[in-house]
Amino acid sequence: MVQIDTTKISSKGQIVIPASMRGDFKEGDTLLIIKDNHTLLLKKADDLDEAFKEDIEFAKRTEEAYKRHERGEFRKMSADKFLEELEKW
């Protein structure tokens, strides 16, 4: 069953999950938030399998690397040198 309710965002960016919708949530739970344009998806991270958690971590690291690249914080190297560095990971 789909539940619909409204909430407001505070000046600190905090939101309150309406009491009628937080039955499965408890203090300290980790939540996954995915933003796509103007849509937010909120999911209990405990429900995620390990492979998905690894995918999320990879996506975060990839996004951070992309941002560092955009800021010019990268170094150039040959393909051979890159593969050599990659082997160290």
C-alpha cells in the first residue's frame, strides 16, 4: 500500500518523516537517499545487499574523482604507468 504525506525542510536541511510512515525506522538507522532531478528516494540501508552497498561506495568514489578532475586535481601518466599504479590497489 502506498502512503502519501507531506513534510517541510528546516533551515538546516532536516526533514521529519511523518509518524505514520516511520514504523519500520528507528533512531540510528542508516538511510540511503538517491536524488534524481527533483525526486528523492529514501530507503533503509539495512535492506540493501552487500553488492549494492559496494556499488554505492564505488559511485561515491567515482563522483568524487570526477569532481577532482574538473578542479584540475589530476596527473597525467602513460597507460603502462597507470596499469602499474592500478596493480598497487
